[in-house]
Amino acid sequence: MKFIIILLAILNLLDAFITHLGILGGHISEANPLMYTLYELNPFFFLFAKALLSIFLIALIFIIRFPVSKLIRSLSYVATALYTYVFFLHGYWITQIF
């Protein structure tokens, strides 16, 4: 379970930087309305918020006593699968550039 949480934190950070590069290049736009608003205010706010989310995930390792419930475990697997899907979407526009 700890591995899944660390993986989610890393994927979240990668998503932040790849999204930032994609927006800067004009290849994509942020679909999340909250993150879009933060990005429009200042890209630093967007990157900072994503970093805080990753730090929060890492902090969960020390807060949650393992083993966790089946619900939490299932939700973490779903989140990991969704982030993997998002990276395939990022991969699509990145391959279109080069």
C-alpha cells in the first residue's frame, strides 16, 4: 500500500510538470476547473498546489496505520489507474509534437 501512495505522489508531480510544459507550448489546456483557475492566476500556484497534494500523500504513509480498509485500498488502485490513463493522454500530445 505504501508503494501505491508513493507512486501516486510521483505521478502527481510528473503530471504537474508535463501539464505545465503542455500549457506553455499551447498543446493542451487544464481540464480541472480549480487547477485551471490556479494556473491562470499564476503557474507557480498551480505547481505549488500539486506539490502540496504530493506532500500530503507522502504524509499519509506516516498517518495511516497499515493495513488499511478495502475501500481505501480500492480507491488508491483506481486513482493509480486514472493517473496512468492521464499519462497515456500526455504521451499522445507529446508524440504529436516530435
